[in-house]
Amino acid sequence: MDKLVKRVVVVQGSGENRHANVVYKSDEDKDEDEDFDMPGPNFKRIEESVRHMLKAQVIAAQDAYQRHLDSVEKGGKSWIYDAPGNFMRARRKALKEVRKAAPFGMPKMRFDDDDDEDDGD
């Protein structure tokens, strides 16, 4: 047999009377199975973190879109003036979600709001 052929199975019968017989199995196939008997790393926690980060991006996009629609409803050009703040608030909301998802923990992000700037005048 060719090296590409690892196993030949003959299926006989049809319906409920079906039987499968292994006619040929290569010796190399057994050697390869022995190499992969060791358990691999557990990526479950990493996968959960990636999923949470993707959800955070979706939350940021939805929040920014909703804030944009609210700004447009005000009428006029107010949406232009509100856009930077809308994106910053949506990003802040997404960062809170990412912080929940981080497997190693992330420090809290401190943001300066526009209300804090009035103290300097």
C-alpha cells in the first residue's frame, strides 16, 4: 500500500444491517498515535477571555451607535459635538467589560471627566 493510505474500511450491507470491517491498517498509524497520547494545554480560560473581549467590543460598538442615534435625535449639528464624548464613554464601558474578562486581572482605569476640569477656572 501507499504511505498515504492509513486505513481501509469495507462497509457491507445497508440500512440497519450495515457492518464495517477494517481490512488494512498501517503500522505507521500506531506510531503517530503514541506521540499524541500526552494531554495538551488547557486553553479554556484563554478562550473565555477572548470571548469576553469580543463581547466587550460588541458592547462598545452598540453603545457608541446608540449614543450617536440619541445625539442625532437632538437635531442640528449636535451629533458632531457629541461624537468624541460618545466614543470615549463607549470605550470606557468596553474597558470595564475587558477588565472583568482578564485572566490575570487588570487595574482600574481612571478617567478624567469634563466636570472635573471646572475646578481650575
